[in-house]
Amino acid sequence: MEHTVARKLLALVNNKQNIERLSAYAESRIEFLRGQLETCTSEKDMRFYQGQIQEAKRLLTLREEVQQRAEEGDY
């Protein structure tokens, strides 16, 4: 993530309500995608859902990633 993007996202991730809502969405999305993964019938779909789950999981660590990247750019 670029430093400028991280700085723009700081307001989002430093707000407790925002990050709780984002986490709730990510967890809900992960559960839905796991269900899709369990019932998919092709290898192509399996890879697709695995990638979608991986991206949704990144939302759960977005706060730490943004804060770290924003700090790194200050030096």
C-alpha cells in the first residue's frame, strides 16, 4: 500500500465504530464465501473463492497495515 493511500485511510481505521463495522462486514463476507467454497464444483471456482476469502481477511488487518504504512512514510 502506498504511503499516500495509507494516510488517506487513517481517518477510517482510527474511528472505532468504522473499524468495527468494517470487521463485521468482512467476517460476514468470509462466512458467505466459505459456504460458496464448500459447494463449488470446479477448480476455477475454488481458486476464485479462496482469493476472495484472502482479500476479505485482509480487511480484518487493515487498521494495522494502514497505521504501520502511514508511520513508515513519516521518516
